[in-house]
Amino acid sequence: MQLRIVAVQLDGLAVHWRRESGEPLEADLLRPGDRVIPWRAGMAGEGLRLDVELEVDARLSDPTSRVNDLTRFEGGGRFQLN
């Protein structure tokens, strides 16, 4: 499963994501343990309302997608705002 940031707005204005270290995210893909901050005009953004649109992409290998019995695949995630 892959998570990708599609769009972010802080107080109604478009912003980008950066890692806490200030490095940009590769292709806006989130990896487990990534800590990201909204980034605008060369600095960390601060505001009252944060809107984030994420895309979830789940993929199965060809053999896994061809099963004779019911197979349940589950995924989970946790988002923490500090």
C-alpha cells in the first residue's frame, strides 16, 4: 500500500510538504515513520486549518489476485497531528 499527498491547503492557501529536516518529499510519497510539515514561501507554515487530500494505492501481485477461495486483504494506518 502506498500513500501519496495529492493536495494540501493551510488556511485556504496551497502549500507543499517537506520532511521535518526541510528535505522535499520524493514524488509526494509518504513512507512509514515520515514526519512532515506544511511548507510555504521557504519556511514552515503555520495556521488554523489544514486540509489534506491523500491517494491510497493498493497493489497485488498477479498470482495473489488469482485465488480460488475468498482471500481478505486488510491495511491500516495512523495519522498523528502534533
